Amino acid sequence: MPGPFADDQLAAFVAQPSPPFAQLDVTAMREGIAQRARKRSRGPEMQAVHELRIGALPARVYRPAAGRIPLVVYLHGGGWTIGNLESHDRMCRRLADGSGAAVLAIDYRLAPEHPWPASVDDTVAALRWVASAPMELGEVPSAVAVAGDSAGGTLAALACLRLRDEYPAALPRLQAPSGGCDLQRKAAWSSRRYLARRRFGRGSGRD
């Protein structure tokens, strides 16, 4: 009988005991996610993968096929404190392979070194850059979406809200799984808001 998780690596990670949150260290958490990324298989091969920069912001493009195809701007999860291009490389490859769309992964700035709203600012800057049809992306995408997991889903939503008011021409479609927008989950919401205020800057971005 199959288990509740389709991915064996995810099942193994969930089964690991977790220390109390107050005992977690950001540096250790970053090393942990880097180690897990190194142990994973790389994921599907792409027609092309290349690095680029959006201003000072590192990014990576995954193209599953040549020609004019849709583009997904992707924001990784990690509580706004951990994660990078390498930690979510496999996920981006699987997204590109499964969707047939190119994926532009954004290595946005992390807290606590860069307090809120630096990560939102980076996401908005990336979406405005995509809307300018830069040569680095090759052919103009047939459609543009923005997506993210966990904290990345929240960034996708907040960036779209800002663009709606400031620069509607850059507003893409929004896909934000696990954006953390269920305000009925009061305990989780209160914890995130408290941590955002105390550790990563003033306000959680959803005040």
C-alpha cells in the first residue's frame, strides 16, 4: 500500500525529529537545506539552463524546450531566511518539465541580513524586469505567471498586490501554493507575525 507521501525524500524529511523553533540557528538551517539539496537527484534534463542577473539579483532560467513558450517566475520557500537557487534547483526542473514552461528562479535577499520588505522589493523588481522584455530571456514569453512555495507563495501574492497599484503593466498571473493566507489559522499567523517583527524587520507584510 502506498504511503501518504508521493516523494520518498519528502517522507524521510518529515520523519526526522525537529528541535524546538527557538533553538534553531539560521546558519545551521541554511547548511541543513544545502546538504539535503546536494543529496537529491538533479531532476529532469533541460534544453538549456543559464545564470543571469537582474541588476544585482542572481537568477536562473530553466528552458524545457526551444522556441516561444510561457514563463513562470518562481520564488522559493524557506521562511524568508533560508533557500536559494541550489536548494530549489530540482523543484524548478520538475516544474519546467511538467508544465512545458520556462522557469525563472529568483535568488531574492534573505532575512535577517536583509530585513523585510527586501524580499518583496526584489520580487517586484524581477517582475518589472520580465515585463521589459529583456534580451537575456530570449524570445518574448507567450504568457507570464508568478509562483512560489510557502514563503515564496506569499512573496508572489504581495508582489502582485504592489504591482496592481504601482505598475499594472508588469502584473502576471498568480499561482501561490501555500501562501499562508488562511487567517483562520490564528496560532500559525500570530507566530509568523511575531517572528517577522522581532527578527526580520518591522511588519510581516500582511498587516
